[in-house]
Amino acid sequence: MKNFIPLILAVLLGLAAVLAVGRLLAARQQAPEKTTTVVAAARDIIEGEVLADSSVMKKTIPVSAVPAQAIFWSKMEMVVGQKALRPISQNDYVLLSDVGLSRSMANIVGEGEWAVALPLPQSSGIPRIVQPGDEVAVIGTFKIQAKVKTADLSAPEQDVTKEATLVLFPRVRVLDVTGRSGKDEGGSDIILALPPAQAQVLIAAQRQAELTLALRRPNDDSAINRMDAGMVDRSTFEKLLEGLQAVQVPQIPGQKEKAK
């Protein structure tokens, strides 16, 4: 009888594993894919037509099916008053490339928002890939003054400058990307939409820090708290060295170092 006990236990464990996997697969099949809403044509639109509220409609689609230049329904005000650059069939997506900037930029600033220009050099790479309607994170590298104690406790604390990189605004809407000329030729101004208080912070931060942008996935609700990303400073890189041994470069490239 004792010889059958391990066999019975193995069979029971196997059945439990099969049931667990079956439940997991069933849960995944039942879980609906996340959806979002984008702007689509409510009727056939002819080339050159100025779009009105009645020209567009809300269309619900899976997040995985969102076209690269789709306009999310929450930004529908970007479309109204624009001129169609091509014919758009009823129920088709209205893309950023389908409409021209035929009206004032002020009309696409959302209610309770201000538009702020963030100058970036072309060498940053971001101006070449960011488009109106994209969402970005604003990241700043700040120099921070701090006081540290000296070895001589009777001596006054010394002033030191520390550098830290952190997320200033985790998700900001891009209104437009414009080129600049003159001494900054080749650079671009990224026009961002922010609430008034945050707009003032961004303007002040341009004088205090080196700012750059990180492009986000459209309609991504993760990491929208700026505290989630933490901070990068000198200690971040010091910790990277912990446990690592220094690599010895041989005198002849490609030659293995002889054991001593």
C-alpha cells in the first residue's frame, strides 16, 4: 500500500496543475482587450471641406489597433475647424495627416490649459520623431546646491553642487512641432499643453535645468505619477559598480591574459 501513496500524490498534483493552467487560460480568454476611442468620419468628407462637430464621431477600437497618427477622442477639438487634405470615407479614421492647420493654434488648446514652447536642439533626436497629438514625459537634469559636513566637525559645512535627473511632468500633450531659424537653426520648439501652474513651472525650469522629452505610448496610463520613476544622481552610478571587478586590457588586442 505504501508503494501506491507516492503514485497517488503525483496523480493528484498533476490534476491540480492541469486545473490551475486551465483556469488561467480561461481567465485570459475572458479578459477583454483594453479599448480606446478615436476620431472617425461621421459621413463622407470631401477634400478641402472644413470639418465641423457633425463631421466626426467617436469610434471605439482595441488599443493594439490604434493607427500611428490617430486622433484620440479626448483631443477631438484639434479637428473641428480644420480643412480636410484628402477625401475621407464614412467610418474611416481621421488622422493628423488628413487635416491642415487652417486655424489658430489657440483653438486646439484644451480648456484650462496653456500652450508653452519648449526649445530643443535638433541633435536631441526628439524633434524628428514627435508629432502633434503625441504624449511625452518632460525630464529635467538639475544642479542642486547642498551642504555637507567636513571631517573637522568644528568647521562649517561646505557648499557642494549635486546633479540629479528626474521626471518633471510624466504625461504632457504635444500641440505642435515648429522649426526655428537664426542662431538655433536646426532646432525645434515643441509646443506643449499644460495647466497654468504647471506651465509656469516649465517656463522657470528652462532657466534652471537641462530639459529633454521621452516619447510615450498613446493612451498609456502607467507611470503617470512623477514619483514612480525615482531620481538618478551620482549614487545611482556608484551602486552600478558594486560587486564588479575591474577589467584588465591586454597589451595585444584579442590576446588572453596569461595566468600568473
